[in-house]
Amino acid sequence: MPQDENRTATHDPAPNKSERAVHPELAGQLLESLGAAEEQEGAADAPAAAQGIIRDAVRERATDVHLDPDSRGLHVRLRIDGVMRDAAVLPPQQGNRVVNQLKSLGGIDPVAQFGADEARFAFQHERGEVDLRLAVIPSLHGQKLTLRVLDPRQLAYGIDELGLCERNLSRVQHWFTSLGGMFLVAGPVGSGKTTTLYALLHALKLQTCSVSTLEDPVEYSVDGINQVQVDEEHGLTFARGIKALARHNPDVILVGELRDPATALAAYGAAALGRTILATLHSRDAAGAVTSLRYYGLTDRDIATTLSMVVAQRLVRKLCPHCRRETSPTEAHKNWFNVIQVAVPERSWEAIGCDHCRQSGYLGQTGVFEVWQLDESDYHHLLKGATERDLRESLASRSHKHFLADALEKAEAGVTTLDEIQRLRLVGPAFPVGPD
């Protein structure tokens, strides 16, 4: 039975089994402001609903808000700890109101509905200020809007708070004593690379060296660091920016992302001249970073002489400490370990759910890492044109901690679950499992 479009819809009374569960408590202030707008004439024109949805996102530690239109209305979804959760379904009239309010806050014309647009603005809330990135695009049932929430508190980590094990942390800290070459943070989108880079920045600014960054966009301001915004419209690309910054004689240049051959070659050129380069790179693991660099035009000799360290990473959800429960691996888990030929852990934990974690069983995220500090043998392998598989087999034969070994340690310690590890798909033909 259709709902009155002037009422706020939080969930269907009898949803189909194929539909996702809606959690209206995640959109508490949004729904409250929409309810108040119905009772107060003229309140619909105020940005109360837009402000409510931003406050909900900040309160729930969401990194993204998705407003997805379909035939029923507008689905409000929050990405919390890397997982999308449905917060509400708004009737079309109320959904359009929220979209237009958010567009107005971002300085986008609410009347324009047929083109893609984006904006960035700051929002002050009771606990501080967040930066917001707004993207709008027309879809079949209306305007789709995505709001990225950039909370400075989420990037105020030290390198010892990222989730690195003691040995990997020691390797990274040792690198700080002998800065040089290229330090790459590798992983897919949403794997926490930016957080790691900013943790490195905070550590570098405490040292007696000059640090400059080249970012698109500059995510957060860091005092003591020279930060430069890429501006391709006016010719300031990553490649040109690296060359320009090199003339200012910095000790360290942070490049937001190696995304094309020109940027990769410019980064190599700066590293070859004695600068230390920090950068992110899209790669599935540490050895895969070499393939990416080759794809961007670097020769094996270029890579061998300048690549210093690769930190490859993923993110897993952390178990809620208030409700986690120790258990034994299930038969499905045991079968999985048998297939990948890894010993079954003696301990495992499961997510239960409580008020602290909104019944999800998880609270926050942590990194799963693979740290590759290149040595003399890697140098010779690269000069001989070693393939990804060759490099992985060489690492597996040495005391190299693979993704999976790091993840399993966290699962046994009650930091995360075996289900989370399986979700990452860290094993297979591309990821041979070797000794720790």
C-alpha cells in the first residue's frame, strides 16, 4: 500500500525478503527535521534536513552518504566502517527537498537537474568542523547525490596507530632514519592509503627536513608542511608540479597519486636526483606495484635503483569490544583453510551486536598490511626482469609477512573476524601463501 508522500518513510511495513534492512536510527536528525518541517509552515525552505543528514553522518562515523533515487523514493545510505547501511527511504517530495538543500549548501543551483556537478564546502558541528565533497549526477529516477565526509580527526593518526604489527612498524620507522628513494602506499580505492600517507606526514614534520606535498585535492591542512593543490586547468599537473617543487630543494615530496606515465616518470626523476618521494599507487599487493610502475613507463633499472619501500594495505572492520564473543572456526572456515592450505587457527571471534555498535557487531576499522622493504636480492631480481609471480615467490621464501598472515594474527587476537578476512580475498593464484 503506497505511503502518503507527505510523510517521512523510514522503512516498509512488510519489506520483500530481497530488500536490505533499513535502520532509521542512523538517520535520526534527518527524520526529525523533516517531521518538524511538516508541522511548521515555511520550514521546508530551511536547510534543516540537509544539516540533519550531515550531523547523522558525523555522529555515526560515516565516510560517505549516498542518496539513491528509485521508483519508491530516495534511499539514504551511509557507508560506515567501509560497509553501506540503509538509513531511510524518503518519499519523492521529501527526497527532492533534501537533495536541493544539500546542493544549495554546496553552492550548486538546485534548479539544474540534467548535468553532473560537484562542490566542496565546510560544515560546523558541535564537535568541530568537517569538509564535505558533494557530487551530483542525473539518473533514471532523479538526481543521485553522494556526499564524502572528510573529518580531520580521522587522519590524526600516528604510524603506530594504523594497525602495523611490531615488525612491520619497525621497518617503517627504520626507513625514517635513512630517507631516500620512493616510498609507495599501494592498494585499491578505499583501502586507507590517504590515512597512512598523512600519518607519515605527521611523523616527517617532526624531523629536521623540508616536506612539500602535491595533492588533488588537498584533503587536510597540516601545519609545518608545504601543501600544493594540483590545478590542471591552469597547467599545474602532477608531473609539472613535481618538477616545480624540486626547484625549491625539499627533502621530501609527497605525491597524492601516481596515476599516469608523466607523473610516474617525474617522480622517478626527482627520486633519482636524491629527493624522497612518498606516493600512493593502485595495486593489489606489494609485488603488483612493480607491474604498475612498468605500465607507467619505468624501466626495470629505474625501479630497481629508486624503489625503496612498498606498504600494501587493506581495511578490515574491527570487532566491537563490548559484544565480541570468542568461538571456534566454523566448518565453512575449516574448509576454506583446507583449500588454501593454511593451518586452521585455534581461536576465532564472532560479531554479536549491541547498542554501542548499532547492532552491527563492528566498531571502526584497522589496516591489514604487507610491508616490502627492498634489499640487494630484490635489486638483482628487478634488473633481471622478474615477473610479479617471481617476486612473490621470492618474498614467500623469505621472512616476509603476507597480507594473510597479518590478517590471521588480528583474527586470532580478537581484532576482527574470519568472515572479514574472507571478504578481502587475499589468497588465490595471484597471492601465494608463504611462511611468516
